[in-house]
Amino acid sequence: MANKFIISTDNCADYFKSEMQKNGIYFLPLKRILGDKEFAEVYDNIREFEAFYEEIKKGALPSTSQINPDEFITYFNEILKKEKEGDIIHISLSSGFSGSHASAQAAANELNAKLKGRKIYAFDSLSCSCGQMMQVDKFLELRGTTSSEKALKIVQELRDTQNVFFMVDDLFHLRRGGRLSAAKAVIGALLGIKPILVINKYGKLAIFDKTRGAKAAAWFLAAAAKYATVPDKIGTSKTTASEVYATVLKGLREEYPDTKIKEAQVGPIIGAHVGGGTFGFCFVGKPRLDV
């Protein structure tokens, strides 16, 4: 059956490059900046992710750059030229993290004014990493059988009941990004306190709770029980391997043996702001938290 729409996203959905190519997903990377060099990366194997976090561990402090409207216009025009029919649905990194979604929307508005019989939709994931990936996966399920408008409505309902929690291991990165005061970062590090972060209903990262490292796994498993419906899918993301992540993953598999659990690596754009040892998980359940 012919595809009813074309799927596009950015590198914050954290797919391997080959997985996107295999599934016909177009992608436009946000950029990582280190010193005077700019990188537009979509990794394709675990070693590439590991090499990036080795740089972070050695002291690299990359920044990131959003995609501007002109870049999106060029990118969307290339897709329209290659794909002779079908709307484009672009699923972007949360507008609460980056201005890239606003750029995609501006480009879509400009091109839609000239298009005939086709349309470009800029869809705000209000998420990142495993949350954004879960939304793109849903669009993939719907692509061959569902209209653009209906698919957007279905995924919006998923997005608005999608719970995404993260734990950051190194508080320095939160302090550098302005999400935690220097004093709190120092005290937290000394006491072994780990902040639990949630992506709230506005698509912004908020500190939701705190726990000590040894108790973190129990916190995440309790959160799944509290905020999830009986999940048919759970998404997980990690920057680097950790004992806590392994314990959470084992607990989820034991608690939900019939649930598909998809693992992902957090790529360089989100990773630049959270560092190694970060992990998170997402599932559909209660309405997103207003915190």
C-alpha cells in the first residue's frame, strides 16, 4: 500500500542512521558545536555514541545550535522534489528545548502558501529521545493506512498522555545549562542526591523529585506503576551504561513481561546538556504532569 504521508524528524529522536534509512524516515540534524567546529551528526553504531561520551568525560563542553527556517525550506523542498506525492509530517525536538520547531513551522507556513494538493505539518513532539522516538514509531505504524490529519490526531493523543522521566548522574551539566544552581549542584554531589527530571506538559524539563543513587531504580519502577496504564510499549534511553539503568531495565522486564521495551542511545544534542550516566524511560499513561 502506498504511503499516505512522508515522515521526517531530527537527530533528537535518537534512531540509528541506518534504521531511519531502512524505514524511509527523512531527517535533518541539529548541530553540535565544539570549539570552532560544527557537527551535524546522526550516529549509526554504539561506538560513535561511546566516543562522544568519552569526549565529555575528558572535559569537552559542546554547545548546540538549532535549525533555522531557511535550512528547513531547502530541506522540505528537497523532499517534495524527490517524493512526488504525499504530505510531509516533521516531528521535531520539543519547542521547550529548542527553537527548531518554530523554524520548522515558519518554513511549513511559507511553503504551504504555495503548495497545491499537498501540505507540510510541523509536529511538536514536546519531548526528546525515547519520547520523540515513540511518537515517530507511531507515525510509522499509521503511515500506510491513515491520512495525515487522522495520524496527527492519534499521535497528539499519545503525546499528551506520554510520561517521560530522566535521571542525571552528573549535576554539573544541569548547572552549566542553568537548570540547577551551583550551590544545589555542590550539595547534591556531596550527598549523592540525584534529581529526577520530567518532561512536563509544556515540553520543558522540570525537576520533579530527587533520590539517592542506590534508591533510584526503585523510584523509577514505582513511577511506572503510578503513572502508566498497562503499557504495551516502554521506551528507554541512556547516555552511557550504568548499574542503575541496568537494574531499572531488569525490573521493567520482570514487572511487564508482555510489554515491548525499546532501548535507545541518547545522542549528541541532548547528551551535550546532560552528560554520561543519564538515563530515562517513557510510556503512555496518565496525562502529562503540569509541573
